[in-house]
Amino acid sequence: MENESEMLNIVVQNPGDSSSGSTDEWLNSIMGDGCNSVINQRARPKIQKVPEMLREIKSNEKCYDPLVVSIGPYHHGSPGLQLVEKHKIPMTRQYVMESGKGIDVVYSKVVEVAGNARKCYAEESTQEFDDEAFARMMFLDGCFILQFMYCIAKNKRRDMGMKSHTIAFVHRDVFLLENQLPFLVLKALMSLRFKEDEEKDIINSFIEHGRAFPPLVTSWQKKLSGVIPINIWGRKAPQPEPPKDEDYPVHLLELVRTKLIEVPNTQESRPQLSSDWYSYRSAKELKAVGVHFKPGKIHLYTDVTFKPSFLSGKLTLPPITVDDFTKSMLLNLVAYETCPDAPDDFGVTSYICFMDSLIDHAEDVMVLRSKGILLNFLGSDQEVADLFNAIAKDLVPSPYAYAEVKGRIERHYRNKLKIWMAEWLHTHFSSPWTILAFVAASFAIFLSVMQTYYAANPPKS
């Protein structure tokens, strides 16, 4: 051991090496950066750009850029986004007038938080804006978004002065990763007009107007009331303390993700990884081996369960609506999860990969659609299958996601008795005609047996 230690010292500190001084400085710089890693982590912008590795996928690149409106500095002034720019001033005027406050009061509220809002963006993206120009951008964009949300939530679309297709595109653009406004700006503006309960109702109603959240039963309202105060608006506490700034979402896109992903409270709740190999199978194939599909009662992507029974199993999945904007929404949620300061559970990414494992062809979409799990507003079933196959390309899910569900499905699939019985039932009882044919054949066999019996043993008179 001493010889190895001496050899290491000779390699690191070679007296004849003229570059030993520079090496020491280099090693010290590494340790210096390591000591400041926490500070560097906090210095990262909270509203980041889409990682290049995602933009390099040509089929998805248009899903990250706004179509009609720019929010924040990343796409500000783009020539193709002037269509809605002219609507920002009248929408801002509406918001200020309906707040009952003077415009100088509302603007000064934004100025108070503009400094912290600037820190949420990459530094190079805000260098062209001085403090006044940046505050003006935050003011116009913030009032525009909030008035837009209010009109959608209260069904006052006519007050916006925009055509229906433009409204739909704006709705899509406000949930892009690079088109976000710091929530602290929205919170400052909302405080001048709405009470906290009104803020929640308007934002929740606006988000749920998107087709990503199809209508559910009343139990979703109960679930929603339990999720919002804990994960978004502040931790539940025995005393009604006001939530801190760090308890609020960073932006609206994070708010959407929080409504879709239920993060475990502790690391102990993570399932144990299994050494079993999971052979992914499509929905059509699982149906053939006795797996029944059922829509869940909540929208959470983490609410996926599999319950085996004697001869079959039931896979419960959250319902999802698929339309022209679904791809953009999911990809931007994936892009947010890829950012360094985002949650590391990769909930949306894992959900997309899980759905991709169930969907290969149009027949798989038909199975899920017939059970109310997929609501297809996109077009043909094959288009939906192509969408999930394209989105999931090059994505890496969390190894912990759905581990228990995958294990139960695999054990069901390996049970030869269950598979044989399920395939037999699927073959002979998959439609009313096969059932009638089976009954008729069984009755004919019964009559034949009875006839043979009585021919051999005629009844005594």
C-alpha cells in the first residue's frame, strides 16, 4: 500500500514537471467549483429554453415555438408573432379597468417584482432590455394572459375581439416552455383584482378548458381540492399561514404538470426495482390474453393500476383527449422535465413511454378508445398511434415509473393457465355471434348424446 501511495504522489507531484503549478491551479479550480455547486444550481434560470437534443428531432421542432403570440423575452419581437401583439394593449386596458385600480398602481406592482422576474430568464436573453423596457413587457404580457384566462374561464370570448381559431392558438402558445411568464408577476397582478379563492378558480377553470382534461365525475373535484393547496398554492398547515413564494409554481406549464403528476411525498414510497424483464405488449395483445381496460376517475398520469383476478386482469388508465395541440403540450412538458432545475421524477415522460408501449397500431387505439380512455379529436386512429410513436422517440422514462404495474402485467402474462383460458374465451365469446354459435353447438352435442343414450337404452313402457 505504501508503494502505491508513493507512486501516486510521484504521478501527481512530479518535481521535474514544469506544469505542476498550473496543474495545482486546475485542481483547485475544480474543488472551488464543487464548493459553489449549490450556488450555481440556484443561479440557473427558472424559465429555461428547450434543450437542443429535443429540438434536433425535426418532426417535433415546430411544437416548441409560438404560432401567434410571444410571452416573455425569448420570442419577443419575432416577425411572425405580430398577429396578436395588437390585442395586448386593449386586453391590458380591460384588465386594469376591471381591477378598479389606476394604471399607475397596477404598473408599479409589476415594477416591484420585475427585478426578481428578470432572474428567472437566461441572462443573455434579457440583455437587450433595460429595466423599464423589461417591466413594460412583463406588464403587458401579464395583463394580457390574465385577461385572456378570465375571459376563457368566464365564457366571455367575445370581449377579447379575436376569432375563435386565434383564441385556440393563443391557448396553445401560453403553455409553451419558452413562452412562460414568472408566476410571481401573475400573482402580483392578480392580488390587485381577485381574492385568493377567485385566483384558484380562474386558473383551474382555464387549464381545464383545454382538452387535456376531459370531463370527469365529481370525485375529480374532490381530488383537485386536495391537490391544489398541497402541491401548488402552498403546503397544508394546521394554522392558516400565507404560502411562501417558493410554494407557488414557477410558471403555468409547471402548474399543468402538477395537476397531471402526483409526486410521492417520500423516497420510501418508490417501488423496488425488479430484475424481471418486462416485454412490452400492445393493448390489442393484452386484451386477447384477458386484460380488460378501464378509464380512471382522475386525470393524474400517475394513477395507473393493474388488478389481477382468477382468469383475467383490469388495467386502469387516466382518460386523455388527443387533438391538434396534444403533441405540443406533451412535448413541452417533457422539455420542462429535461431542464436541470425541474423535478427529477420524469412523470410525463414516463407516461408517454408507457402509452407508447400500449399503442403500436390503429387497432390498439381502437381498444383504448372503445373503453373511454382515449378521446380522439385528432382524426383517424392511425394518426393517434403515429402521434404517440413519434412523441416517445428517444425518450427515457424513469425506471421507477409504473414498476409495480409492469410487474403484475408480466406475471399475468406468464401464467399459462390464465393465458389459455383468456384466449379460449376471446376466441369463442368475443362477439354475440360466436356466443350463439357456441351455445348452438353445445346444444347440438347435448341432443346427440341424449339421442345416442336413449337409442342404446330405450325407456321401458
